[in-house]
Amino acid sequence: MEFKEVDSNGIWAYDAVYELAMAVERVQTATEFTWKDLGNNIGTSLLLDEMLIVRFHGLGGEFKLMKGRIISNAMEVVNVIDKGDRRVGFWMMSTGEFVKGIGIPDSISNRGLQSIIWPGGTTSINRKRRKLQTNGNKKLRILFPNFGRFPNLVQVTVDPKTNLSGVSGFYGDVFSAAFNALDYGVGIEVFPFKYEVGITYNDLIQKIYRKEYDAAIGDFTITTNRSLYVDFTIPFTDLGVGIVARNAKNSMWIFLDPFSAGLWITSVCFFLFLGFVIWFIEHPTNKESQGSTIQQIGTTLSFAFSALVYAHREKLQSNLSRFVVIVWVFAVLVLTSSYTATLSSVLTVQQIGMNEISTGFQNLSPVGGYVFNKLKPVDVNLEKLYTPEDYSKALRNGRVDAIVSEILYIKSFLSMYPATDVSLIATASTTNGFGFAFQKGSPLAREVSTEIVKMREDGTLKALEDKWLKHESAVMSKDFSSPSPKILNLYRLRGLFVISGVSIALVLLVSMIHLVPKKWHAKNITKTLRSVLRNTCTR
């Protein structure tokens, strides 16, 4: 007798009919239920409740309903081949075993699972040398953009013996190292694609999608839209974009930049106020604070500004004066420390402001859209650039203040123009980096990605980058989210001046209170002496 296998849906249908029959039988036994009762709500409700309670071991294993759904014990294992599929067997969740079929005699079930057909049409994997489908060709057809923009990243090479095209540069070396490590039994045939007006990288992606080529290598930025048509490897470059700008120009007045004008004026006024208070306290008793008007003014100014470097030589006799100096020395310490720190920040490469600047961007890159969307609303002048020469001329001639581009483009530019007075001043992870593109479903995308991971771990990827981008040390990276240097203003240091001003004012008030009785006493003595002399002369 021949047994024909059915799929899991057929087995579930059989078990569901069997379960319905059991539910009807149990309802009839417990009540006077008849088939005529199926037409009313009471009979239907009784039958449904009983179906949710019934448990039995069917062809597909234990059968039960939960929330109106069948809880299956068997999972069907399917082998997907191109656009079709074939059943391999079943996996039983209760036992964890794989079986060829369920609901059929064990003698047939034990014949084993169906063999799995792997990509390439084989039923086994040869770990030493794997087969690769290349649409009937003996070589893998590789497309790459020969736009001639960044020769140290990708460029065409021609073998003088065979007259066949090849690819070199950073991208070419990375792909060759990764693909050769896979040890496939196929060669590589390179097809350079020259730039034409109106051609974009998306057009090259479409050629892979239409299976005109097997893969594409080059500066293909990984985007969501492109991933709908091709499979990308993991990125083999730094993620995101960078901003390159001219280094800050030296100014003869740069030492004034750390403080705002208001803070400078307030500080000078406080120095003068300090000198006046010290003179007011010391003048009655200290000979160094006496003399002609010019001498007193000179002594006051000398003491006020020498306190800035703690170099005052005048001896103070009053404790009130010493207290004023202690308060002001603390304020001077805070001011000088803040000035030094801010000046150090100003002397580094200046950060780019987003207002009233001209920004260049790589026109053939998706970064162009990012820059346009981010910077156009703030009325920034945008300029399209194509080659490293364009980068250099635009920055040198002042046509742009900064260039936003993929980090690898900027590293390539800095390696080609190491003497250029520019630096990479900021980075932002807004793009997914560059990856190699393969046809949808190609096993190469996954396996080349694995090799790229290995190359990154063993240092091969870093060595290739150093080989083609020799002047990476010219890059001064900073996190894009880090704040740009800000000058100090009076508002930020208002607490310091409030404390110092109140303390000095209180000392001045106390000094005036002490001085009034002395003046009053001296005035009374003078009046008494004049009165005695007047009386003596009269007699």
C-alpha cells in the first residue's frame, strides 16, 4: 500500500475535523443536543465551548485550541530554491527531533529527511573550495565607477600582457583581499564605467539589480533605498561624514578674544575700584599713600594692576586693606585661569558656525542631499564639488569656508594635499559608510562581509588604509557634538563680581564709619584751640 504525504495544513485540517466530531459527541452525551440545535445560539455556544476544552493526540501531535488558534507541535522545515520551495521534513517541538513526515507509519518516517539543495545546486558544502553561480560565466563580472576623482581610492590598471583591465587603490585592494580569501573556483573580470553627464551611482546600482553585472566595488554609500535592489557588505570604511575647513588665521588681537567687551570693561573698573578703596583706607596712616596728587594717583594705579600678577610691593597697615586684597586675589585667580583656558581653545582650529558661511559638498554622493536638507534652511551658500582639486581650489581661493563629505573622501583629499592649511575639524555618524554591492540573494555579500570583519580584526584593513592614505595624521578629529569654544562674558562670571563687589563695598563702608568719629574729634579740638586763642588775645 502506498502512503502519500500531506503538508502540515492538511494534517491540521484532519485533526480539526476529528476534534469537531469529538466535541459534538461530548455535547450530545451531556445534553439533549441534536444537529438541529446548530441553528440557534445556545447550541452553537455549547459546541464552541466544548471545542476549546477538547485535548487529544492527533496526527500532528497534541491538538488543542487557544484563543481560537491551533497550537502546533510540529514545525515544517522548507528548502527555498530560487522562487520555489520543497519540504525537507518536520521538527517536533516536544521532542526536539527532525522527522521526514508526521501522521504516517514509522517505517516510512524513519527513512530520513529530504536532502537540502544549497546555492550552486549542490547537496553538500565543500569547505575547501566552494562553487559560485555566475549566470553561466566562468568569471565574476565586477563593475566599478571609473570617474577619476580619487585615484588613491580606485583606479583602472591594464595588464600589458593580456590587455585586460584591473582595479587598484584602496577599494580594489580591500575587495581582492576579501575575495581571494574565500577561495572560490572563479576568476574576476573588471568592467570600468566612465562618467557621463547625468549618470549617478544609483544608475550603477540598477545595473546590478538587472543582473548585467554580478557585483560593484567602489565608493557606494549604503542607503535604505539602494538596499532594496542589491545586497551590501558591511561597511569597510569609517561611518558618517566629516567637515574639513581652513585653519584659523592668526590675528594680532586674538589675545582679546577670550573675554567679551563687557567683561573687559567690568574687570578694568573693578581694578580701579580696588585701588581707590586701598588708597581710601591707607591714606590717613600710610605714608606710601600720601604725597602729591600725581604721586597718589600713580601709587593707586600701580597697586591696582600689580595685583593682577601678585607683584604689589606696597606695605598695608590696615587689616581692612588686607581683607580687600585677599578677596581680590581670589577673583584675579579665577579670571586668569578662565582667560588661559579660553585662549587655549581659541588658538585651536576654529569651529564652523552655521550662519553666513559657504559650504562645499561632494555632488555625486548622497551627502549632497543631507547637506542641502540640513544647511539650506539656515541660508548657507552651497557649492558642488567633484574632485580633490576642486576641494583644494575652493578652500584656497576662499570660495567655501568648509566642505562636508564622507570621511574617506576627506582622508583621501588630505593625503593628496598634505601641505594644504586645512584640517578635519568635526565628524557626524549620519551615513552608513561604503560597501560592496552584490545581486540580491548572492551568498557573496555575506561571505565577503565575514572576510572584511576578519581583515579589520587582524589589522589588514588598517594596513591597506595606511598604504593608500599615508597622511592620516593630518586629520584632527573631534566629535561633532562637542561644543565650540565660547568667549566668556559678564553674565557667566556675574557671581564672582557680585561677591567681590559686595565684600569690598562693605569694607569701604566700615572704613568710612571708623573715619567719621576721628574727623569729628579733630574738628572739635580745632574749634577749642581757636576759642582759647581768641579769648587770650582779647584779654
